[in-house]
Amino acid sequence: MKNKFLLLGLLLLTFGCRNNEKERLTVRIEGLQEDSLICAYMTPATIRDRQPMVQRMIGGQKSADGKSVEFRVTTPDDEQLYRMILAPRGYRGDGPRQTIQLFLLPGENDLRVEGKYEGEHQTIDYTLTGSPVQEEWLERQKVIEPLEMQLGMLGMTASFVQPGSGVADSLQMQMQVLADSISSLKTDYIAENPSAQLSAYYLTTIGDPYLVDSLYRGLDDSVKNGPFKAWLDLQNEEIAKVFAAEEARTAMAGGGVAPDFTLPGLDGKDFTLSSLFNKEGRYIVLDFWGTWCSWCIKGMPEMKKAYAELGNGRQVEFVGIDCGDTEEAWKKGVEKHGLPWIQVRAEGDDIPVRYGIEAFPTKIILAPDGSTVRRFTGEDPAFYTCLDSLVRAAR
């Protein structure tokens, strides 16, 4: 079972290893001149707790003839299922981004990757032994991987294109076709192999919550309670949030009153949304954003311009609701971008779910009494047109 991957120049910063770790994976690469390997891994617990991937640099041992380098990868717990990304330290390439992706199942401690570096194409032709489930996955990746690479390249191109343009629409259509093809390959396998552990792994890589919910119900109990159980449980939690958010959007549509909340502001004091209701007839804009959201940041100059034109809060009050950031990142982001309106931070998913947030940025216009006027997802020029019309009509 062979596969090819382009080495990804990940900017990972944590070095060394922890004590009392279990050696679980050996990687031997022929023709590699470097003696360090970037290793990053995560578990369901790190995702649930919003922790970053564990990141480290692993030193390797060159063979006596200098033709290959061998790396030994350890993890803190050999009974935990890990998702792992590996890449040689010094690679900086211009080709499609692609990584060696592994999932170390509980109790699998003798995995081995054997590879040969091809400098001309900057690829490694490799095999993996010691994990029947993963061997099957890598074999099937020969079909899926090229589609994923094309999708990634189109996504990168789309990030530089103006949303709403003809080019953007064309790219979105192409991306949707590729995404559907990838999803079909995985869903067909799951439907045909409900008792295969690989079906559980594929299920955790599918984005459609309704499809995932349906396919999960068809899995054998041996798979639901197998080595991927922790990942499946995590996915089911996220799906429940999606369904709850959808119900919230429905409840708020057509003039439903926005759920009240109390969240900490920049000064550490609590801010309560309802304190703005029925206040001098001002409309309220709720802006759900995060410093990690590139489109949120790109839209800030236009937001600041609109805020100033509307009297810096005298005609319309803006409330920025940061989601998914640490407190430090949030405060630095507000300062860096000079955001003058009310800023609060939502820790966890409760508030985004209650407001039915499905993407960032999302802006929700509330009437002075707190009822919902309109919702805008993404950086949509129509938001400013709508807001301007509401303010003019209220004068």
C-alpha cells in the first residue's frame, strides 16, 4: 500500500518530548537530508477543551551509510486515539499543501512508515505497516487524495477573489462538485461497510450534519463503541449544536426577540444586551467575529466607517461578540484593529448556538425593542444598505 505526499512546511514551535511516553511509531525516510521531523497531534479532549495541537520537533538518527533517517514518535498514552500530522522540518514548497496524516488507534504501538524522498518532485513514496485499518485508508486515499488536493487549491484561489463576483461563483461551483465527489466516495463506503472501523473514521471527516446523523444510525454497535468512539461522541455533540442553532435561527426569524445574555467586557465588567433595548430608539447591530476569522478582519474597516457615519453609537449601537479566542487574543485583536464599539467575549459555544450562528462573521440587526430585523452571514454589502435604510426611515 503506497501513497505520495508533498511535505508541508508547518510553523510549529514546541520542541522536545515529555516524560513517561510510549514509543508508538517509527518513520524511516531514505534520501532525506534533514534530521528533524515536525510532529503535531490532537485528541478529542484537546478539541473539546479548545486546546491547540501538541507540537514538537523530533530528532532523527541517520543510518550508518547516511542514506536514510529514522524517527521514533512517542505519545503520552498508548491507549488514546491520536490524529497526527508529520512533515520534515525544513521543507518550504510552492506546490499543493498535503501532509502525512495518521490515526494511532488504542493499543497500536508498532506502526512503521517506510519512505523514499524524491527530490525532483519533492514527494515521498511511502508504505505503512502495523495498522490494518490505516493501511486500507491509505490505499483508498489514492483515489480521494487528488480530489482533496484540487479542492484545497481552489479554496486557496477563492480566498483572493472578491465574494459575489462571477469568478467567485464559478470557483464555488467547482469546489462544490469536488466536495460532493469526495463525500460520495466516503458515504458509499460507510453505507456498504457498516461494521468496518474505517467507516467510523470517514464519518468524522464528513461535514453534512444530517448525512452524518443518518449514517451514524446505520453503523454497527461494534463501530459506535469501537476505537473511534471518542471522536464519534465529539462529532455527535457538534451535530447537536448545529441542530440547536438551526432551531434558534427559526425562532429568531420573522421578528423573534433576541436571546438576552450577560458577557464580560474589555474592562472585566459584565455587559447585558437587554440594557440597550428601548434606548432612545436606537437599532442594535450584533457582530459575531473572531481574530482567527480572516473575513471578519477584512470587514472591520468598513464596519468602523459605518459606525462613525452613524454617530459612533448615537444612532445605531454596535456590539462585537468575540467567539473562539482566548481572552488575551481577543483583547489584542480589539486593540490592534482599533474597534471603538462595545466589545464582549463569548467563552464556549452557548451564545453562538443560542443565536444560530453557522458561519463567521455574522451580523444581526435588532430593532430598538430587541426584536430581530435581519441576519447577514459573511461580508455582505447588503448589510450596510439595509442598516442605512433603517436609520433613514427612523429619523
